Amino acid sequence: VPQGAPRANYLTGLSVVGVQQIDRIVEIVEETLKGHTVRLFGQKKTGEGRKAGGASLLLPKVRKNPLIEIIPINTGCLNQCTYCKTKHARGELGSYPPEEIVERARQSFTEGVCEIWLTSEDTGTYGRDIGTSLPELLWKLVEVIPEGCRLRLGMTNPPYILEHLAEVAKIMHHPRVYKFLHVPVQSGSDQVLSDMKREYTRADFEKVVDFLRERVPDITIATDIICGFPGETEEDFEDTMKLCDKYRFPSLFINQFFARPGTPAAKMTK
């Protein structure tokens, strides 16, 4: 992640645009063509000095799939996971204003889109920095979804969806919302979760899954697992296997631990 390691040797002599500066890409290309090296890694700020979500959502775009609009609702996160390099690049939480997100969705539907996918490093944290919440945003969005179109909610970590479970379950019953949620657990061992600084326990994760499966019987819950985290024992691994066996997740992403330079986990003893 170039923004997470701006002084990396492989970036020497290159112009680089940061994740929050894509609205200045034309300026950067023009300066580069003149022989200048430009680096824009700064975080955008609101008028009140808070971190903004990023470049305007209303910029023109070319979609890989003309039927799907992917909308980032916030950038950054509130976690300090020991293995994560993305935090170095994206920084702290910065939410887009709800009216800008709704307008982007409305505009997309007029352009022929039939699905809206909401995405971010952690959708459950949306709005905590601007005095609103994820459920409030979702209820505003379903009001502008035309007949025959759908909304899909992206990844959320367990700590930040717990307080919204009842409202999220209600929203999942809306006919224009997919009954789908991606909730990464990463490990079924409380000790490993603590070492990862995930800020929840196995019981917290199970509460999320149990509640949603009870209230939304047809829901699909996807999750992620990191195997081989430093200090993980055979017993820890068995705890994870038992969790997977208990819930039989229809979508399970398994990743082998990789030490990201500059992260606390990279210094841990394997």
C-alpha cells in the first residue's frame, strides 16, 4: 500500500496519488508529463477540521459492471488491529455526509444501475464521527431505490454492528435489500483475538450471528479467517475450526497470516 509506506524505495522518482486525492488525478498527470514528481498523500478535511470521507462521490466514473454502483460510505476505521497495514494508509474514520451518499445512489439509478453496494473498511462504524449511524443511512437509501433494484451492505466488524443488530435485522427484511452481511471473525480463539486487538470476543461474534439468523432466517453471513497468526497454538486453531463447524458459513475466506512491514504483528514471535 503506497500510502501506508510513502518512503518505500520502489516509489523513488514516481508520482503517486493518495486514496483521498483522486479528484486531483488530472493535475498530477499534467505535472508528471512536465517532468515533475508529485506526491499527494494528505487527508482531506471538512470545514470543521475533521477527516472527510475522501474525494467527492459525485465525480464522473466508469463502472466495470454497468449494472452495479459501488459507493464507499466512509474511509479509515476505529480499530488498531496489530496485523493491518490498511490503517496506515486510510487512517482514522472519515464518513461521507448521508446526503452525498443518497445523491450518488439516486444519480446511479438514473444511469441504469440496478444494484448499490455499500463499502468501506468497516461499514458498521459509519457516522460515528458526524453524529449519525449506519441504520439511519440505510433507511434513507431504501427510500430512493426504484422497483426491481437492490442494496447490498458491505463488511462490518463485530464491535460496531452489535448495537445496531435490531435495526439491521429490520432493514434486511426490506424487499429491496439483500439479506447478506460480511462479518469477519478472523479467529475463534479469544487469546488470538486479543493478540490481534480485534476488540471483541468469540461470544460477541456469536451473538451477532445468532441474532441475525434468528431474526432473518434467510440471511447469508460471510466471514474471514486468518490462519497462522503469531502465537496461535493448535488449541487456538481448533477453537476456530469448532466455530466454523458450528455455523457452517456459506461463504468463508481463509487467509494465511503475512507479516506486513511496520505493523505490530510483524514483530511478534511466530
